[in-house]
Amino acid sequence: MAQGTALPTNALSVANAVDGKLSTLTQVPRTKRYAGITNDLQRRFAEHKVDPRFIPCVYLQCESADVARQAEQLLLNSGYKGGGGGGNDSDKPDWIYAYEITAATVQ
């Protein structure tokens, strides 16, 4: 699993970092990738059936839930699958994640 260590300060930087890193791990088109936000990566990966040992995935902690939401929307607009608007304000979903959609994953 790839994890960013720096906290990009704006949504475009976050989206570019996530997409760029995932692109080094998989060659599938963006339409075969999923992006979301959460406050609990372990739970979300379990719900999506993403096993980082076998499924290319990336996650990055954002400086705020607003930045995470905006970055998620940028990825969705670029072709990634996902629901958009994940989490709620009380959850503070400041983690963004993305993975390759496979037969084993659950969207």
C-alpha cells in the first residue's frame, strides 16, 4: 500500500498526488479505479474488500475534510468511480483513498 507522508495543502495537489501514485501501481484506466474519503481507513478497506497486499491502493491524510471532499470530487470528475460526498461533518473524513477496481473489490 502506498501512503503519502506530506500533507498537500489544496485539493488539486491531493488529487494529483493520489492519481499519480496509483498510476505507478496500476495501468488500468481511471474508469476502473475507485476514490473515496473516510475517517477510518481500516474499516473502509474492509468494507470495500481491499487487501493492500493484492489490490493496488493509495491513501493520503488531508489537512481537512473539506480538502478531502474537494479532492475526491476532482478524482470523480476525472473518471474515477465513487459515491461522492462521503462521510459527514461530525466524522471529519480527512483521509482520501483510491484503489483499482477488481472482481474481488466491492464498490
